[in-house]
Amino acid sequence: VEIGVLCILPAFQRTHVASHAVGILLKYAFALPRVTPSGETEGHGLGARRVHWYAHPDNEPSLRLAARMGLQREGTLRWSWVLP
């Protein structure tokens, strides 16, 4: 599942806003969709088993937030941040 970019305005950085926003997105990503008795699904979650957090290695606030959310660092993607 790719959630996309999450931008927190400077006035709200290092506050509870980023933690709550990421928590809500993770809850939605991992929640199972509900199935009605007729077999139709209702959009209450994606039912993901894994979420990939992609951050620049020098972005310490983002890496700290990921750790606070309980995510584990599994490695560094080499040459993924090569800029001209």
C-alpha cells in the first residue's frame, strides 16, 4: 500500500498533529473491509498486511515518527535518492 506524501505545515510540526495523521492512515490501511450479508464490501479499511514507509535517510523527524508509530527499519534503498 502506498499512502503518498504527507505534508505537515511548519506550525504543526513537532506536535501531536503528525502522529495523529499517521496513526489514522495506518489504522485505515490495516483495518479489514467489512462485508455485508449480501457479500458486498463497505469501505472501512484496506486490509493491508504491510505498509512501506519511504523517507530520505537524512530526514530524522520522519524517521523518528516512523519509530514512534511502531514501524521497524529494515534497510536503506541505495541510489534511490540520487538527485542532479
